Amino acid sequence: MQQIKTERTLITLVRADDAEDICAYYLRNGDHLDRWEPLRPADYHTPEAWKIRTMDFAVEILKGFAYRYVVRLEGNREIIAVANFTGVVRGVFLASYLGYSLDRTMQGKGLMFEVLDTLIPHVLRQYGLHRIMAHYMPENVRSGALLQRLGFEVEGRARDYLKINGEWRDHVLTARINDAG
Ligand SMILES: CC(C)(COP(=O)(O)OP(=O)(O)OC[C@H]1O[C@@H](n2cnc3c(N)ncnc32)[C@H](O)[C@@H]1OP(=O)(O)O)[C@@H](O)C(=O)NCCC(=O)NCCS
């Protein structure tokens, strides 16, 4: 298993062994994350459902469709963040979407920046991508600030772009280009 190290964290591609820890991460952070996520059925965050999902994710990784990562503090099993590079398109586009979240109690320490500042160049290089696209709701000030610090440029604004927490919501569209390739 390849581990990507940052000063404070260990980042790994999602595996079936992570299912229980991911499930615990989402259950612990329900109130924190619900307003930024799609509505989920009641049985979405169960260890059994996550077992199946993580096996599907492993296949997606093998096929190069999506690269989903979990983040831990060194020496600790608990997952503190996730970062998902999804919807990979190759050909003339070589692009992917990026989504992420951080445990509520870990915010305000620069940890998501530390993770993505290492992970984005890794993904661009490792999987030969040229463009990473990330979109946020205008009121998600923390996410907007993070993307700006990471070098994402605003490309526009889309009306009713994603159905978040049961409602179609406008989003700011941003992207980071790989100038090296
Ligand atoms: C979006 C989210 C990941 C941002 O988390 P975050 O902790 O603010 O992000 P960063 O890692 O960039 O940390 C920045 C904060 O750490 C502080 N900080 C402390 N030490 C730091 C360091 N060494 N380097 C950088 N920042 C540091 C910064 O001052 C800033 O705090 P402030 O916002 O109080 O000024 C988090 O709020 C989250 O998970 N939200 C819910 C899910 C979500 O919105 N996902 C994205 C949907 S588009």
C-alpha cells in the first residue's frame, strides 16, 4: 500500500479495510457535513454499505475512473479527512473533479491545505492529469479560501449546479491547471 506522507498526516488510497473507519468518520461528522453533501438514505452510512462502496472504489481506482483517498494523523487509525478525485476524463481533457472534507475538530489547523498541497501535485503527476476542477457554494467561505490558497482559479458561476442537502444550489466553479503537463 502506497502511503503519501505530509508533515502531520498519512494519506492512502481507499481500500476495503478502511470501510469501518470511513463509516465512523461520516457518522461522527454528520451535522458538520450534511449541509455540504447530497441527501443520503438512512442506511447509507453503515459498515456494511461502506464495505461494498470501498470495494467498488477499489475497482474505480484500478480502472482509472476515480482516485479516492483517506487521511490519518501519523500513528492514529482514525480517519480525519477524505479527498476524492472523481469523474476522471482522459483523451484531450485529462481532467478530474475534486471533493474533500475534514473532521470538524480538525478545522483551523491548516491540515486540509497540507494534505491537498501534497496530494494534488501527486495526482497530477502520477495519473497524468492536466486539470483539477473543484466547485463550492458561495457561502462556503472556508472551502473558497482553501481553494484560493491552493492555486485554484475561479472560472465562473453556475446556477442550480448541484443538488446539495435536497436543494439545487449555485456553485462557484474553479480549476487548477497543471502547467507542467
Ligand atoms: C472546507 C474545509 C476542508 C476547510 O478546512 P480548514 O481547516 O478551514 O482548511 P485549511 O486546512 O486550509 O486550514 C485553514 C485554517 O487553518 C489555519 N491554520 C493554522 N495553521 C495553519 C497552517 N500551518 N497552514 C495553513 N493554515 C493554518 C488558518 O488560519 C485557517 O483558519 P481560519 O479559517 O480560522 O483562518 C472544512 O471546513 C470542511 O471540511 N468543511 C465541510 C466540508 C466541505 O465544505 N467540503 C468542501 C465542499 S466544496
